[in-house]
Amino acid sequence: MKVYLDLLLFINFLFDLLLLMTVSTVLRRNTRINNLLLGAFIGSLSVFFLFLKMNSFELLILKLLISQIMVLITFGFKNLKYMLKNLFYLYTISMLLGGFLYYLNLEFSYSQQGLVFLFKGYSINAIFLILFSPIILYIYTKQSMHLKNNFSNYYKVDIYIKNKKIKCNGFLDTGNRLKDPYQNRPIILVNKNVLKSGLSTILIPYNTINEIGLLKCVAVDKIDIKGIGIKKNVLVGIMENNIRIDGVDCILHQSLMEEK
């Protein structure tokens, strides 16, 4: 079987460049293009390991070493945690593409010679790697950014009413700035099925872009926002309609996150 080393180097370079660019985007690293190119070039040199006589363990160690050098050249070294996080995402994204490539090989390849799968004389993994890797990485990056931006606003919340604790999944909505006009107390919004019936309520007027009305609220002893702390002098507004955010039953108030 003929192996075109220049083509193999080029494909490996593109593959490593895509991986490093994805890591840089997901982790929001301010990385220079020269560092990305140099890191990808260092990574592409790992193809020469295939021509060395070594066992699987030695090959694994060398590849791990190369990946560490790639990360250091591309993103630099600030501290151990910073480097390990870069490595973790590099390995995770590599496994994602590797799994996708393995699936394609199982579906479309008829024969295998060493590490290369052949389909009527052409390397199916090389073809699909070039065509579909950018698409797969784009989808992964988009979803990762979405999760990172949204799930950072999720909090565990404990509401204490008359010495009873109610557990909620809270979400910080910067648009919620409802306050009690009488005592200037911030109002968090909770699904009505979270609170038990029979609680004493007060009516608080509210005015939004879409409507004006009265909101049923309950005065609570305190709320405990995990990672933020205990807040007192807070009202809980009862929502008649369920919150349309997956897994969320409590909308937090912006001021609760700003106050110390």
C-alpha cells in the first residue's frame, strides 16, 4: 500500500488546526493565529511515530507529550489548572471527532490496512474528515457556547417559609427587576405548584411592557442561593403559568446577585 506522507501531514495539520481553533473558541482564549498554526504543525509531526518501532504504551506516551507541547505553544502556560483545562477540551473534542470517524468507517468502509480504511481504493476517513470535520466542530462549538452561556445562570435555591425549606432550581434572568414599591423588596418568581396552598399572600402591582396587573406574593423568612449566600427581606411572586425554561421553577432577581 502506498502512503503519501505529504498528504498525510497536510490532513493531520488541518485536523489539529481545527481542534485547536475549536478549543480556543469554546474556552474563549485570546490566541494568535501564528500560535495556532505552530501548534497544529507540531501536532502533525506525530504521524512520523507510525513509522517508528514501538509498542502501544510508548506510542501513547509520545502522543500525550506532543499534545501537551501543542497546548503550551498555542495557549501558553499561566498555571497548571489552565493547562489541564486546555488539554481536557482538546482530548474531549478529539474523541468526539474520532468517534464520528469510527462510525463512518463502520458504515462505509470495506477493508482496512493498518490505520487506514479503504473504500474502492480511496481513504474514506480522509475524505470525510476534510468535508465534515468543520461542520461537526461548528455544531459542537455552537452547542458548547450555548450551554456555557446559559447554564452559568442556573442556581440551587432554598426558600425558607415559616421554618420550612422548599428546594428550587433557580435561573438568573437579568430582565427580572420586579420590586415591592412599598418597601423596595426584590421579588423572585416561582411556579405556583412549588409553594403549598394556604400561605398568606399580599398583592403587589406590577407594570411590564406587555401588561399591568397585581402579583400574588409571599413574604419569606429568607432564601439561600447556593454559591451566592443567604438573602433576607425578599418576596416570592407566584406565577400562574409555568416557567418556560427547562428544569427551572424559580426566576431570580438581578439585585440578589449584586448585593453582598
